[in-house]
Amino acid sequence: MSVEPNFLIIGANKAGTTSLYNYLKLHPDIFMSNIKEPLYFANREHESTIYDTKWCHGATNKTDLLKKMLEGYSGEKWFGEASTMYAGQADYAIAPNGVVVHDLEKRIQESQPNMKFIYVLRHPMDRMLSQYAYAKKTGSNTPPFNVAVHEGYLEKSLYFFQLERYLKCFPRANLKILIFEEFLTDIAGTLTDIFRFLDIEEIDLSGEKFIATNQSPRNDNDTFSLESFEKLIGPITEDVAKMEKFLGRSLNWDLEIR
């Protein structure tokens, strides 16, 4: 295949990646995949079953998936996609056949050794609450928050833990880390930071406004119990400290019970 994504928004889940995807689509040097989260690099050529036809627009194989992703492409410098599952979990189970994909970062490295990555951090507790609100909005039989939060939510909020895998395969210079809370208050500055990272013209897109179609209002009754908080706060505090040391700055997150 002559054209494949050469930059990825890999997370975090529920950290503004859909809005960021929509902003980047407006830059003339960027083409964002028509399918936001196709998990393109989780596929092999010989694997005929695409993970979720709902998200992949009915694609039945990798070639067909890429064709759908590229509809409208006209040679832009950057071709991006925004599958937050790339960082969200180390292994990904393919639905409906149950095949498990391991080491996604190594698959990406094999295909695109110069890949650029964008990763958005969000207050880890707020991210979990947002994930749960979305799960309740889109699913059925969602367990109570303090049950659900122990079923895969924590790993998606351990940001340094997620990125360590990628830093073993790619240089630090290929990774741009953004802060969700700063993106909300300074869209123009965040986009300028990205355009410099991608070495493209710095244009002001901050006047554009996007409705977050996957945003879900939080129910005030969904809060961390003391028991849940005490189980989660240790790993989160340790991971935040590692991330702050890596970035050389404070994230200014109040890690109190919510």
C-alpha cells in the first residue's frame, strides 16, 4: 500500500480527541481518515475480519478499510487517524471472532517507523467519570459506577503506563503530549503547537466550533466511593508523578475524591 496514516491521535479515551480530529480536518496539509477510529494498524493483510463494522463502515478487509479511510484524499502531507484504543489497552480483542492483537506499537513501527503521535492527557478521575457517562448513554445493563470503574477504566487513565510502550519503539521527538484542560481554554495555542510539531503552516482555526456528539453529561450520583477511591488513587498518583517527571512540569491536577 503506497499511502498509509503517518500520524496518529492515540488517546486518551474521553479526552477531547473527537474535537481535535475535527479541527485538524480543516488544515489544508492534513487529511484525517473518514473513519475516526478505524484501528488500521491492528489489522494484518491476511486478516479478513474487521473488528467492528459499525465503526469501520462495513469494511470487510484491510484494503477495503483503507479505501474507505482515504475517500477524498488528495495528496496532503499528513494522513491521520484517531483510534484511541492504540494506547488505551495493550492488547485488543477483535470482535466478533475473538482474535487478540498484541503489541500494537510494534505493528505500527514495522509499517511506519517515522510515525508521529499526538496524545491528550485529562484529569484521570474526570476521564473515568466521562467514560462511564458515555457507557451509560450508549449501552444497556451498565453496572453501577463503583463496579464498572474497576473493569478496565483504570488502565485508560494511567497515561505514562500507556505511553511507555510507544517510547520503547519511537523517539521522544515523535510524540506530542497535550493537556485536555489547556486545550479547552486555549484552542488556538494548542493547534499552533500541533502545527509546529507537524511542520506545517500555522493557521488560526480556533473560530470554528464543533458540537461534541459523543459528549455525555455526568450524573451527579455517579461518584467515587471511598473504597473505590482508595483502590485507584495509589496507581494514579504514581503514574501522574512519572508523567510530570517525564514532562518536566506539574499537571496541576487535584487528585482528591470526586
